[in-house]
Amino acid sequence: MSSVFKEGLEDIVVSTSEICFIDGREGRLLYRGYDVDELVQHSSFEEVVYLLWNGTLPSRKDLEAHVKALNSTANRKLPPKLVTMLRQLPKKTTPMEVLRTGVSALAAFDPDAADNSREATTRKAIRLTAQMPTLVAAWERLRRGKTPVAPNPKLSLAGNFVYMLSGKKPTDLATKTFDVALILHADHEFNASTFAARVTAATLSDLHSAIVSGIGALKGPLHGGANEQVMRMVEQIKTPERADAWIRKALADKARIMGFGHRVYRVEDPRAKHLRRLASELGKQVGNTSYVKILDTVARVVTEEKKIYPNVDLYSGAAYASMGIPTDEFTPIFAMSRVAGWAAHVLEQHAHNRLIRPRAEYTGHARQQYVPIERR
Ligand SMILES: CC(C)(COP(=O)(O)OP(=O)(O)OC[C@H]1O[C@@H](n2cnc3c(N)ncnc32)[C@H](O)[C@@H]1OP(=O)(O)O)[C@@H](O)C(=O)NCCC(=O)NCCS
């Protein structure tokens, strides 16, 4: 066996994939060959989901059918028994824990649960993509002592999520912001959560199990959980005037600054500029420009001092917070989008499957003689 290994699998290629291309030196991200910079201008989250799963942009007819399926109440609504289950959970359960639990429970209600054919996995992927926003919004309302709002099939996935949270028709800017955020988070090659989902799928396990693996990996602060930690940092900094000194002290204390650095990008993450723009526009609309000002100062100092650059998690939370969304919902929102990528990768894994089973370089004891307990 080769003794060459890289801690954290850095730069190790573990498989081929046709879904997503990252150019870490130029700061480019392509889904199926299409640059996200173009997709955020011209496309919609629903179209991007189609692209990721099918490999091509849809015809008008195919897109209409796809949107109809994703938006239908039949696919979006939660089984009533699941809502009863949610009501039993302690109110302190975090939205990400509820999402992990809820997605696992949804498998029990899914008619295709045990069928791993491409057709059945695609049907399950449509349902999960449609149900996850309903689950996240339902928990947000239940924990505030409110009744969940039924999904509205006339609204896009982005608009409907904002509507289900507040019960009010979302503004065009809120819908557009959400749609762009969903497009930007939809896939990112072999990131930790996608790899976790693929490892699960490669045992020939089912889509729901793979997505639960993905959610578990996304939750951590080094991955999707970073967007929540960024907002906690903004809350500690409090005002733009305090940002420069605060971040310099954090760097001097050798703190890890959330929302910066990346395993693949050596320049600014191409998604960050779009999220900054949206956070800035929304902030102006609601009369709170301080989040973006704080983050701009933090970005300037961290980039100057450490030569590490903003990633996708730096500005997304500032946009969501301007919409009044609580901080612990940020990572579930990331998951509501990334489910599209996870599902695309499960379909690809199942189409050319081989069990993923790496090795470890053993650094433990040499063979030892067992010592009976009375002689230890
Ligand atoms: C994303 C991340 C986990 C990548 O980690 P990685 O590829 O394993 O890189 P390392 O943790 O080995 O970091 C390499 C060096 O850069 C520094 N570094 C990387 N990210 C840093 C950050 N956010 N803040 C401070 N220092 C950082 C490390 O301290 C290390 O310095 P050293 O060589 O002097 O010890 C890392 O950049 C990070 O923790 N970022 C913050 C969390 C985050 O925003 N995650 C979301 C990613 S999209």
C-alpha cells in the first residue's frame, strides 16, 4: 500500500464528476459548464436544480413541468404526522437539528423510500427539495408558538419560503435575494457534505440517508455552520467603528475568523461578491447598513493581514438578517439549496458506483499481549 497521504484529503482526487467545476486560482465556479456569474443574472434556482440533475438546460416545456412538480402543494406539504412529531420536540432544538431529524423522518412517509432507481431517486429528490423549506419554515413558526403556514404553489421556492416564514407576501427584492442565494449554494464539487452524501450513496444506501449524512456534515462550523458564526461575530463587534480594532485583536489572539479561507480557492470565492451586493441592497432597503460595513472592514483587515479571502459564508447571513431571519436558520437555508447538489451527486454516484473505502496509515501500537484485568 502507498504510504503517501494528505491530511484532510487536501487536493486528493477521489472520483470523476461532470457536475461542478471550481477554478481555485481564478475564482470561478461552473455548474455543468455554466458560470454561476451568468446563472445568477439569467437563471432561477428551479432551472439550476434541473441543470444539476439532468446535465442540460431545460426546454421551456421541461422547465414548466419541473417547476410545477417542485411547487405543487402535494410535493411541498409535510405529512401531518410529521408536524405532530415536530410539536413533540423541545423548543430549544436548533433548526439544523430539526432539519436533520425531519429529513430522516420524511423517508418513512416516502412512497419510493426503498427504490434506488434513477426515476425513483429523482422523484424523491423533487419531494425533498420541495419539502425542506416547508420543514424549516414550520419549525421556525412552531418554536415561536405560531401555526405553520401552508405552502403557496403560485410562489417560487424562494418566494414561498419567505412567505411561509412570515405569512406575508414577500417583496420582489427579498424573493430575488433568496433565489440568488439558493443558486449560489446549490453545488460545490466534493465539499465535505457532498463527499459525506456520496460515501453514503456508494454503499447503495438511499437518497434520504445520503442527504441526512450531508446535513450532518454541513452543520459544522468549518463548513456550512460558518455563516451562523459570522453573524455571531458581527453581533460581538456591534458597530462599524469598533470593527477594525476588534478584528486586529482577534487576529493577534490567533482566532480563526469565520467566513474566510477555503480549501480550494486561493482568491476571493466568486460567490461572495454576489452575496455582498445583495446584503448591501437589502440592508439599504431596511435601513440597516451596519452589518455590511462591519463585514467590509473585517474583510479588508483579514485580507491585508492574513492574505486569506472572503468565502461564501461571509455576507450571506447579513442578507438573511436584514430580512429578519434568525441566525440559527442560516445553515438550514444553505441546506435547502445544497440538497440540489447532494441529489445530483447521489444520482451520479449510483450511475457509476463503486464503494468508497479509503485506508488509514496505522500509527498505533505494534502488536500487544492482552493483559487480564486483575494484572493491569
Ligand atoms: C475553510 C477552512 C476550514 C479550510 O481549511 P484548510 O484548508 O484545512 O486550511 P487550514 O485550516 O490548514 O489553514 C491554513 C492556514 O491558514 C490559516 N487560516 C485558514 N483559514 C483561516 C481563517 N478563517 N482564519 C484565520 N486563519 C485561517 C490557518 O490558521 C493556517 O495557518 P498556519 O499554516 O499558519 O497554521 C478554513 O479556511 C477555515 O477554518 N475557515 C473558517 C471557517 C469557514 O469560513 N468555513 C466555510 C468554508 S466555505
